Amino acid sequence: MNKFINYAHRGASSYAPENTMIAFQKAIELGANGIELDLQQTKDGKIVIFHDEKIDNKSNGIGKIEDYNYSDLYNMDFGSWFNTKFKGEHIVLFDSFAKEYLNKNLTFAIELKGVGYEKQVLDIINKYSNLNNIYITSFKYEALENIRKIDSNIKISWLIQEKINENNLTKLLKINGNQICPSAANVTPEEIKLANSKGIGVRLWGVSDEELMKKVYKLNIDGMTVNFPDKLKTLLDDDTRM
């Protein structure tokens, strides 16, 4: 079996403010062998790591990433919302993350939250990685189409809200996609078998607690995103599948 990837979801986001450098550092300390992160574009065209549509709940600012220049976002506090001991954590520039982490022995799920900045993201990745350890992911099929038009080799994962079916697998194969990513809460072994029969791997998202983690781990999946990579590492260490 392929190496199972324990993706730290936005870093070790149960223990540190999500998508910050300290969350990514913590993920490695806790034994993650993968990192999942989210990319958006600022008003002045910089690529930064942030998930939510608005910054209101995860910083001391308000509005959207696209409303601000990077320098304005950098001066905001992206840590105190989680715990005051993280006061002063900065938003992360993707180039800075890529320089620090993409050459490490990790697998990365890099999610595009929008469209229009795909080439910029690929240019940054290509500066620091040989692509073998990278999956570009998105719920937005258009973004993945655009990625494939630019780069014929990078791995593509399509995040879906619905169940795995013939239609979405056909669409994924149309762009030579590698992996489909449904919610862990309602995936079935039959769906995974269908994807695998077409040469497509499965990664799960939405693993919200340990009980669900242990349940879906038994399925034939490539990996899953978790906020608590230490707990998944314990499960992996206790299993012989590695």
C-alpha cells in the first residue's frame, strides 16, 4: 500500500491558530507527514495562506483578504483569536512558507480558494519543489482546469461536497486528476472502490473527531486531513499498514 498521509489540517489547528507558521511547525513536531493549507490573493496580488471568506473571526481585522494589501494584513494579529499567547502571529506569505517547507520530506495539499492566480501559485511552487510531493486541491473545478492547462504534471485533487460518482470521476479524469476528496462523514467503501477502479485515489476531509478518524482509517484511502495529527500518528504507529 502507498504511504498513508497524515495531513495536518491548516497545520496543527487544534493546538495553534490555523494557517500560521507556528501551526505548521507544531504539525511537524506532532508527527504529521503532510500539511494542508489554503491560498488566497491580496488586493496587491500577493498569495497568502488563509481559509475563511472573511478575516473577521481569525484576526483583529474585518473584511476579505482581497480588500487589503499584503502589508496591511501583515500588521494585523492573526493569533489572539485562538489564544492570547499567540498574539502577534502574522498572516503567512505563501512564498515564505514554500521556501521554508516545500523541500522537506512532507506531502502537501495546497488548496486554491479562488481562481485567477493559478500561475502565480505554480511559479512559487516551482521555485522550491520538484512537484512530486504536491497536490493542488480545490472545490472549484475551474481552478483545477486552469492548473492543468498550465502544468501537465502536477498532481490534482478535487474536493467535493457530494458523494463520489461516475460524473465527478469522469470530470476529474478529463483533467488528468489524481485524487478525489469527499467528506469523511458520509463516504462509503463502494464509492472508494469505484474511484480506485479508475485509478483515482481518495483523500478524506472533515475528520472532526477521533471516533470518525478511527472509522475511516479502515477504508482504502490515501490519507486524511486532521486538526490533531498527533492522534492520527498514534493510530498509524499502532498499525502495521505503514
